[in-house]
Amino acid sequence: MRIATGEFKGRILKMPKSKLVRPTREMVRKAIFDVLGDFIAGKEVLDLFSGSGALGFEALSCGAKCVTFVEKMFACQKVIRENMLMLKLEPRCRIIGRDAFSVLPELAKQNMSCKVIFADPPYAGELAKKCLLEISNCDIIRPPEMVIIEHCKDDELPDSCNILTRWQLKKYGDTFVSFYTPD
């Protein structure tokens, strides 16, 4: 898997050897960052359900200030760490090896401030809806500037959820990407 945009464009990322991981395709990542443009530059980013870390590394490549990766699978954490070292991004990265749903309330209690959240939960059990609800109910970002959720076409997300309103929906086959901003 290659980084599609920014400073590290073309660099190859290691991938976890697990059938449980569904990395965001390069075409989809490129499209996401084309929509974001220069918006990501200088922002603190939270990458939930990080998997390979591809979205977070793409954000760093496009100038994000720092990324906190949240991933519970040890094999994925190991790959994120290897990619972080290979790209020499250690000072700008943090890895939390826990379940995203249990981490969000704790991060809010710690007054963590992130301006952009990426979430790419597994395509089962309407986890994208649950994730959107958790993010919108959690005071982790005051207010969030952008929440980007990748989901399958069968997991339809609402146009609004508490303080968040979807301003754009992109479709790439069975993969949908919803972009939310605060009201």
C-alpha cells in the first residue's frame, strides 16, 4: 500500500497480515484528501480503528501536526509503529492500543483536543453509526472541525447526529465516506 498524497507520496506502507483488517484503498484515501485539500495542515488528528494507520499517515503526509492512532489489534499496532519509524514520524505520533469505543470517553476526560477525526470501523454490526453517535456525544473535540467516517453502503449514516451535520457523502463502489462538521 502506498501513500497517495503529500510529502510522502509514493512511499510504501507495511500492512498487517490479518484478514480482519480492511485497509482504505489508495483511490479512496486520495479522494478523501482531495476533498480536505489544505484543511488538514497543522491539525491534531485522531485516527480511530486505525488498522494499518494508512489514513493517519496520509494526514501526516499532508501536513497534520500530529496523529493519535487508536487500534486494539496488537499486529496492527506493531505495523503502525514500524511505519512510523520508517517514515521518521515518531515525535508526531501516538499509539493507543485499546478499543476505540472505550477510549473516547477517557480522551474526553483528559481534555484531549483534536480538530479532525477519522473513523474506519469494521463493516459489520452498524459500527459506523455507533461510532458517529459516540463521537457526537463525546466532548473530545470542542467543537470538532471535521469528522470523516468510512462505512459500507449498507450502513447508512444520518444526515445529522447531535452537533454534527453531514456536508458531503462520497461513494466508491461499496465504500461510502461521510464528512461531518459541527452545526
